[in-house]
Amino acid sequence: MFLAGVANATLIWSGVFAAAPQAFLLLFGGLFGTAGIALLGLLMLATWCALGLLLAALTRRALECRS
């Protein structure tokens, strides 16, 4: 239940509910229920984490090249 709450908060914070077409969210939620919405949130959270790690790696590499 806690992970579902975190996933839903991530969806709202990242603006997925505003950016994604409503039909997609209804279809995803209809097929998988609350677990589907939670899964979508966890996928979004994983995406943000991966982008953060990529940005950190690129920044570190750029700083190493400067020195």
C-alpha cells in the first residue's frame, strides 16, 4: 500500500496525469486496476532515477575532461 501511495504521488508530482492522454490512463487503470496505476507510477519513478543517474555520470565525465 505504501508503494502504491509513493507511485501515485510520483505520477502527480511529475505531471503525468496532466501530460498523458486521459484515455491511456483509463485504459491502463482499467486493465490492471489500482496495481496498474501504481505500476505506471513506479515506472515513472524508475525513469526519473535513471535520468538522474545519467545526468550525474555525464556531469562527472564533463568535469573530469575539464581538469
